[in-house]
Amino acid sequence: MKTTLSVGLSSTRRIEIDTPRTIDFLGETLRVYATPELVRDFEIACREFLLAHADPGEDSVGTGISISHGGATLRGMYVDITVTVGKIDGRLVTFDLLAKDSVEEISRGTGLHDRSESERASRDLARWLAQQQRTTRSRRDAGGCGL
């Protein structure tokens, strides 16, 4: 990771709340920003922020997020997503998260990202998936649930 990454740095991006980002179960007139999409937008903002400070071959993955979501942002409105580096602890970066629409603050929280080399992360994930498959087969062979 480049030395340009430091506590207090932030980035804001504006997002239009389009139909795929909204809930549909309250009908067409009440399509509002869905919480899972807000989480996704925070995660993307954090990752893209870190990539701007990454060396070639480095990446990051979100490992935790805790947010409130109290605003009802309607389809067609815009939301400003701000991510601010709150803490750096080795490979772990904690972000302070904030989202505001044109009316009010709609969300606040924290997000945690793990910075790593892309190749190492792929290798670690492949090893973890193989272990999960072995565990599932063992349970199934032993007569357990095995999902």
C-alpha cells in the first residue's frame, strides 16, 4: 500500500437512486433506497478509495460493516456517500461511513476492510473453500445435515 493512505482522508461520491437500488414490496410509488444496496454502495466506495492508494497487485475486501439506515430516499433522488479513514491497524482499515440525501442524513456507521495482495487473497479463499467442501462432505458421509 502506498504511503498516501492516512487517517482522516476521505472521499465522497454521488449516487442516483435508480430502480435496482430500491425496494419493491411497498409498490411503485414508495420505491425507496434498500438497505442492502446502501451497504453495497458503502463497500464499493471503500474498496475504490483503497484501490486509489494501492500498489499494483493489491486489493481489499470488506470484512465488517455496522450502519444505521433511517432515511427514506425515494427513487430518482441522489445520495452522497462519504467514506473517511478512521483507523489503520496493519492491513485493516476502519472507515467512518456517512450517507446524506438532499433532505437529511440517512445513514452513519463504520466499515472494516482488509488490504491484501490479490494473489494471496485468491489463494487463501481457494484454500478456505476447499476446507468447506471437505467439511460438508464429511458431514454428509457421517449422516449429518451436510447442506
